[in-house]
Amino acid sequence: MKLIANLSNIDRHRYLNVTLPKASQYHHLILSEGRQYSYGRGGLKNGAEIQTSPAKTNDIVDVQRTFLTYVTFDEPAVGSGADTLEVEHVLEVCLETVKNIILPAFIHLLKNP
């Protein structure tokens, strides 16, 4: 909740906090003789170069590439590395906090005035 408070207290007229789209890339390679190799790389910003496979080209039998896009906070007030703080994760934590802590306490307060 402290994170949400920090974001809420920022001057809202300065700029939009949720401004940094990113992508993760995942590769699954099938190599000769049935060997398999998987790897991924996250935090790709606009203009990032996509990595090619580290295996020898003639050793690769099949390649499956997938990309996952997401939006992060671009706000230094939430601490270092904030540009990797995914908005979806923050919203999930907020929902769980309301559901598991705030609502039960509020219900208890209403039942026991």
C-alpha cells in the first residue's frame, strides 16, 4: 500500500506515471539429436534488438519465439528499478490486500461496533 501511496502523492499534472511499455522474448529451440534449449529475456524497451539463437545455425531444427508485452511504471518515486515494476502486479497486490486484510477488518468492525 505504501507504493500506491507514493504514486498517489506525486503531482498528477507533471506526467502520466504509467508510460513505459516493455516486452519479454522467449525462445524454445529444438536442436539436432532431440536436444532442447529454452531461454528468455525481459525488459525490452522501444528500439531494443532481438537476440538471435546462441546455438549454431546448422544445429537448430525448430525455433518457437514468443513475445509478451506489458506496461510498467516509469516513476523514480517508487524506488530504484521502478521501470521494471509491472502495473499488473501492483494491481494484483492491491486487490489481494483489499480482499484479505481490509475487507475482513471492516466486516469485523461492522459486526462488533
